[in-house]
Amino acid sequence: MPDGLSRNPSTSPADTPAPTQRADARNNRARLLQAARDAYALDGPDVPASAIARRAGVGAATLYRHFPTRDSLIAAAFSEQLGQCVAAVDEALADDDPWRGLRTALTRICRMQAEDRGFSAAFLAEFPDAPDVRRERARAGESLALLVQRAKDTGQLRRDFDSSDVTLLLLANNGVLRDSPAASMAASRRLLAYFFQSCRATDDTPLPEPAPLRLDDLYRAYRAPRRTG
């Protein structure tokens, strides 16, 4: 699960320009972020920096000046969506029905994966030069584990459900995404329906041992900062 960016994306260091930036610099930054979001949504986050700069109508030097690493551009471009993931888990914890909260949170996250190919990759990424990302994502993971335990305690979630099963769901959901947004949403909804049906505490048939997975296993680790191109 993402220990995503702050729930208030407007205050995220990755997405907030310096207050002393000139108006043209702020406009260039905004155009670059929108161009990156649009490009990533269509083709994922491996779009070359040169293509993003062209889409934004600026030069490569301007892109590198605002976003010196590939990670910094991805983190800024998806700060709002990543923050929504954290908010989804927080809101689920506040629900007085833990099973409903768990279903709602996972449905929202899987829907965001299905709607945006770029977000799916950013959601699964590690950003070594963005410690706030790692911190928030770790907090979200802890909150999700607590939500799972609460749903078990109500007797609605099967007792042998393991937190690693959330990782399995997210990996599977990422795997069913298609080029067509409509096909992606249909596949994701179908997968979720099967997943939730199998999670209900209505069958005492034992499951195999949990897979040795952690939420960290989702992340495409970027071991060193890289330029956006």
C-alpha cells in the first residue's frame, strides 16, 4: 500500500513551487505537471522527458530546472492521487463498519489504478529522494493492517485473511489493466467482486499459507535519483 504523499497535496514539497518563483516559472511548472499527468495516463511513467517538455511547450532545460530527477517529476505529477490513497485508508478507519471501510478503501484504490496507467506505476514506486512519500506510505500500510484486524474482529472478514492478501489484490489489479479504460474498469470491478466474495467469513475451508509478500514488494525501487529523461 502506498505510504503516499500528504493527504493535503497543496502542501506537498513535491507539488508546491517556491513562493519566490516568478509567474512565468510557476506557469511553466504547472504546464509541465499537467503534461506529465496527461502523458503518464496514456502511456505510463516511462514517457521520455523530451516528449513531456514538447507537450508542455517548454525546453528540456526548463523541465530539468524544475524537476532534476525522474522521481521528482513522477512524485509531483501524482501527489494528489497518492494523497487520495492515504485519505481513503484514513476515512475507512473512521467508518463504524470496518468491513465496509475496507471494501470502500480497496475499491477506491483499485479504481484509481484502473483509471490511470501512470498512477498505477507511481503508486507502486519507491522515491528515495522523497522521504515524506515513504513516511506517509508506511503510515498508510500500518493503518490498513489495523483496518484488516478490525474487520476480522467483527466476524465479517475471514480469520485466516492476511495483510499480504492486500498486496496480492493490488498486484492482480495492476495485472488486469488494459489499453482501453473501459476494459480496465470492467476487469478491475470483476476482480474486486471475486476478491470480496472470497474474503467474507462464510467459508471455513482453510486457505494455503499466506504468500511471503509485503507491501514493499509492490514498489519498483529506484535505487538512485535519475534525471527525468
